[in-house]
Amino acid sequence: MKSLYLRIYLTVVTVLLLFAAVSGWLFQRHMEQERARVENAIGERTTAWAELLQRSLPGAEAAPPEQAAALREWSQRLRLPLALDDERGTRIAASDSFLRRQLEPGARVLSMRLDDGRTLSILRPGLFRAGPGPRGPPPGEPGEPGERGPGTGMGGPGGPGDGRPRPMFVPRGPADLVMPFVPPTWPRGVGMVVLLAVLFLAVAGGAYPVVRRLTRRLESLQHGVERFGAGQLAHRVEVSGRDEVAAVAASFNQAAGRIQALVQSHQSLLANASHELRSPLARLKMAVSMFDGAAPAQRDKLRREIDTNVAELDALVEEVLLASRLDATPDVERKDPVDLLGLAAEEAARVDATVDGPPLQVRGDERLLRRALRNLLENARRYGGGEVQVELARAGDAVELSVGDRGPGVPDALRERIFEPFYRLPGHAEQAGGVGLGLSLVRQIAERHGGRVRCEARSGGGSRFVLALPDGA
């Protein structure tokens, strides 16, 4: 079976059916025990009535009318349907209630032989419900005995003194307790079966919409995943409710957003990288084609051009690979202690920059942090003139490493865009070269270390790039 909602629903229904069957069996067993107890009590009481009547009725030698009158009188007094037969089985007398009820469904006659040979017949107490109906006596007619409880007896209305035993419901089985509307002609135990069937249908019908709503949301999530997997990266699923399914849908949307951003970043990186590769490749191709026919003096110039283009291609490929690798890893793999002051001194010596600040330490990947600082220094040397300064300072719970230059500066509106991949300020590519990935890599490295980078104006002119990292002390 492939549908999850059917599996869940059938599991609920099966458990419910098993519970109903076990509950019905236990209840039926209990009711049978109760019924046996009641039957025993009724039998004992009937025997006692028979002994009382044997001592109270006229003897067998009395005239039949006298015996009939006494029988009817005791039937009225005890509210018992009675009949009396002689020793040959001939009916002497029977009360009106006996004649009327002996043909009713479920009526049972208990016959007891008296000491003088006569047979006394007592209609077994009917198992009826109190009040009018098919199982209760009509108003004004003699009732039938049953168990006496509080408020029953021979008293007045609702208590002792009214001369009539009040009928009490004696259960035959579960149907009499839980199914008052079951007809008395139905077999014993059918009421319980009907009740369990109604309960089963009610719970099964109520469980279906709940299970279906849950699995419908799962199906919607499945369709959303399929559409996303088919290439619709902008598709998101609906998040409804506050349960686990809603949490899964929200997690999927977050993951889909990250994947979409990553794919778009890679697409942009690939498109820009392919565009940037064209220029050095075209220059390299032209230099190689001119090399054989060039004069010896010109060959040295072409050789230097070829070396420059190869170095530019190598730097571009290296930066593209590093950017791609950083996109694929949300966090740095190594978090070793890194001495920023020593690292800054080593890199500043390569470009004749000055370093100032106290010894500070962070935790991270030294190779990536070195690459970030080197990119900032190369950027300052390329675009910022001859004066480059590196400063270290502590700012709250962060460590700031800044690289300042005395170049033309960056306009306020472009201080965020310069960190985008392959973005360069107008005119800078023609003047100083570069591929536009250096500052983008600095931002990626800073974010992978839980930090950030910003560009701001430097006092006295120029720009100041600040790399802020969590303090590793």
C-alpha cells in the first residue's frame, strides 16, 4: 500500500477494532457473571415465595373456587403472576396477570410441586425496564418482582406504604444496560454488538478527516520537493500549523532558499569567470601567434606578456576554486589559535606596509586568514597609493584588523557593492587590472569565521577596510 494516509488510517481503525472487541468480550463476560448472580437471587426468592404460598393456600381438599380465590388474592398481594394445577396436571386457577403474560416473548414459567401433589406455577420475573414500554408493566397492572433497592418496597408512592413493589431493571446482558432502544425480541448480546459497531463507525469516521488532513500536508510537501527537484528553485511549500509537519515544511523552505542562493551564486561565478577568462586568453593567444615571426627584441616583450597572462589566469582559477570551496562549506574546518600580529607583520613586509597594535589572537584557519589579509593588502597597494598601514585593536568581544590606504577612496553608495564577486569600480580594471574576486573572498572568509568586513573612509583621505573577528583569547 503506497498511500501513507491509508496506512495510518487503517492502523487507527485496526487498533480501535481490537480495542472494541476486547472491551466487548470483557464486558460481556462481566455481564454474564452478573446475570448468573441475579438469576440465582431470583431463583432463591421464587423458592421462598413458593414455600410461603404452600403454607398460605387452602389444601388440595378445598373446593376449586376457594383455591382459585385464594390464589388470585395472593397474586394481587405479592404482585406475582400465579397458576395452580392439581396433582393430575389440570389447571385449577390462574391469575389474570399470568394468563396475560405467559404468551409474551421471553416469559418463563417456574413450576414447583407442592407437598400435597399440586403444582404451583410462577411466571419468572420479567427483565424489564422501569416505566412504560415493551419491558415495563402498563400503568395500573400488577408489576413483577425484582431486586429491591433503595426506594422500593411496599410503602407509599416512591417508598414504603403504597402496597406495590416498584419494578427495577434486572439486566439480561450488555444490551439492556447500554442499548435501551434495542427491541426485546432481539437475541441476547445484539445490543452490545450494535453499540460497539456504532462506536467503531463514529471514531473511524472522526479519525479519517484528521488523518487525511495530516497526510494531505505531507503530500503537498512531497509535491513541493518534486517541483524543486525538477528545477523550480523558487518554489516554496505552504507552512500551516505548529506541529512536526509544519516544522519540516519550514526547514525545507529554508534549505531551498540556501540552495537557490548557492546555485545562483555558482551560476554568477561561472558566468563572470568565463567572461574574465576571455581577456587573458585572447591576449595569450595573440602573443603566442606573434612569437615565431617577431624579432629577438620583441620576443622578450611577448614572453613577458605571456608570463603575465598565464599568472593572471592562474590567479583567476585559484580564486574561483577558493570561492567555490567557501560556498560549499558553511563553517571553517580548522579553528586553531592564530597570532594576528605575527601574521600581519609577515604579510605587511611583502608590500612595505606598516603594522601597529597589540598582540591579539583569534581562532580559525590560518591559511584562510592569511589569504584575506593578503587580498586586502594587495588591494590597498594596487588602488591606494604607496602608503599602506595595518592596525590591530580590540572592540568589545571582537578583534579588528584594519588596512588603510591613501587612494581615491570608495563612494558611499558603492561600499557594499565592491564586496560582490567580479565587481570593480569604474576605470579601475583598466588602470590596475585584477579580476574582482579579492574583496568577495575576504567577505566569505570573514563570514566563515563568524565575523564581518566593512569599508569606511579613512581620516585624511583614502579608504580603510576593517576585518572584525570573534576574540579568540
